[in-house]
Amino acid sequence: MFLPKDFIEKYQKILGSESDDFLKTFDDSAVSAYRTNPLKKAQKDFSDAIPGTPWGHYGKVSGKSAEHVTGLVYSQEPAAQMVAQVAAPEKGMKVLDLAAAPGGKTTQLLSYLDNTGLLVSNEISKKRSKILVENVERFGAQNVLVTNESSQKLAKVFKSYFDLIVFDGPCSGEGMFRKDPDAVQYWHKAYPAECASLQKEILEEAMKMLAPGGRLIYSTCTWAPEENEEVVAWLLENYPDLSLLNIPKINGMQEGIDMPEVARMYPHHFKGEGQFVAHLQDRRQPETKKIKAGKSNLRKDQTKLWQDFAKKHLKRELSGFYQTFGDELYLLPEGLPDLSKLKIARNGLHLGTFKKNRFEPSFALGIALSSDDVYQGLELTADQFAAYTSGNIVQLDQTFPNGWYQIRVDGNGLGFAKIVGNTVKNYYPKGLRFNS
């Protein structure tokens, strides 16, 4: 791989005798990996586990596989997996993923939360936020809200709100050169300093949202000290209530430059791409805040239609509060502030649509629920799965009572579909369809 002369000289100076080994790695292939989703009831045994991780595995998964389509696995390279693993939120926490697309860190944070608490997953780019929504929906979590906002606007709504903030900052991307060689073209000597300036601007807003006693995870996919240790030093200098926590170094992680608490991932030590992570703790006394119950805005007729559907099809009551936006019904986590001034990309869990005198369940609801949560389900064979995901109806060998069924593949949900006699009508979203 061609690397800029200034880049080579910079890391020869930083790494000294290790620089040759470091620079040789740019001619190697990027390392692929994925995580399994603990929110899914039906699990599988996967090989080549990443040491010291709860859900990580080396290798590739097909985007057309049942495991991917049902959200059982999520592709994410090993170094990137370390960010949310350092964060490791406790159940019930209020968490912000501030720069979340495409969704790797968000889905991993949701794995720890286990459908408790709240995760606000934000992406300022409208185009990238759509990809984020798709990945969050497939993962099947019920406690997540996706926003499409600037950090400044978020800070006005979520003042001193979050127990944990994860900020994987926009950076010079040096650690992604192998994975995305085009990123090399954007790099120049002053680029890391320019990125650091933007990171500090966003962190100033992030700090307004951190609750007393909360934790901040700051990470980048670069090795530039201007964006890493120097930004952490700036945080510690400007926010005296912050302290730096030590990150256990596993799988070849290295200490930071004159900052042993942080973690660096170099490809000649760590089997993965480039990453930097810092873990900071706010030392102020945590405040106990009473969680306000959300208010439903359903009309009486809508409430009855939803309750009739839920009584017939769902074995358990869903936690949260219900809100309609037009004819669409959503389930939102409790304890949210007024969100009316924010751009929302995914307003909680989409439950379905009110149509004339009936309620039609959503694809997202059928993905989020397990087989234990519903009364009626249908397991597809491999051939039926191929037909269904390509947009075709599925003919069954036997007749079923007419109605809504959760469609499943290998035990995990793939949305809801209506069965009429021996025919499964196709409700797989058009934008997700593919030919196997």
C-alpha cells in the first residue's frame, strides 16, 4: 500500500524500532470479525472466538445468511469491538452513543443493556442514520431511540442526563487504511490536528450531557496522538472532575504515549485494525432522579385495536409507553425528556400501523420478539427462507388458521406475516429483499 511520506516519518519517530513491523502490516489484509447477539433466544455455536470477549469471533458472515438477516450476528472488526467492551454499561443505565453509524458500537452496547434502561443512538448524517436504523432494527432491541442531530441540539435536551456517553469521534482514520484504502487519500500532515479541533467541539457538548458520576468513553480509529492522548489531556485539564481509569490491556493492546491508562491497538500487536480508547469517570456525587412516566397519546379506538392484537398474539406486556405518530404506533423507553425539538430517525420500537378497523404489526416487532413472546409462529425451511427474502409468497404443505404469525428462521424472528390457508403472504420489507 502507498503511504504518504509524512505518515511514514511520523510513525518511524513515534514507534522507533517497531516502526518497520508496523509499516509492513499495511500490505496485509484487513482482519474480519463479527459478534453474536445475546438478545436472540435461539443461539448457535460459532468457532474462532476472540479471546477475552463475550461475543466476538474472527471470520466473515454473509449478508444473505439467516444469521445476519435475523440479527443473530453483526459484522465488526476486532479493534472496534473493544470500545463498547470497555464501556460495558450496566443494566438500567441511560446511555448515549454520540456518533453511532453504522451501528457496531450501538448494537454492542445494547447487548450489555439487555433491553433495560435506555440507549440514545445519534448520527448527524441523515444518510448514515438510515443505515444505523436498519442495523438497530435487525438487532431487535426494544430500548433504543435513534436521533439524527448535532451534539449542540442534543445537549439542549439531555442536560446532565446520561450515565454513560460513548464518543467514537470523527478522525483522520489512520487505523482504517487497510480496510478502506481510499482513506489514505484524505490524509495530510495537518489533518489529525484539524480532526482534534472538531473532536473537542463535540466533546464540549458531550460533557453538558454527562450526569454527575457518569462515565465517558472517548475513542478514535486512528493512532495520531494529536487526536488521542492530547485530546484526553485537554479533557482532564478543562474538566477537573474527570479522572482517567485504567483499561486492562488484552489481546496485544498497548499503553498510550506517556499515558499508560489508555489503550492503543496496533496491527503488529493486536489482531485487528487501528483503535484508541480512553475511559474517564466523573467524580461528582451521582444524583438520584425520579424517572417520569411517559404519556400515551393513543385514542380510545387505537388503544382497543392494539390491546385486541396484543391479547391475541403476545404472551407478555411490553415495557415502556405507547405513542402514535400519524397512524404509526411506537413503544418508547420510560424516562425520556421532551423530544419535540429533535430530529428522530427511529422513535423507539415500531410496533405497527393502524389501518381501517385493524392493527397491522411491523417487521421490527417480529424481529424484536422471541418465540416465547408470541402465541403463533411459523418456522421457515431454507428454501422457504430464500423465497420469502426475495419477495415471494410461500406455499405451505398444510392449512393454518388465518391470521398473523411470527415468521422464524432457525428459531429467531423475521417479522410478522399473514397466513391465509396454506399461503404465507410476503411482508418482508421491499428495501431488504435479495436473491440468494
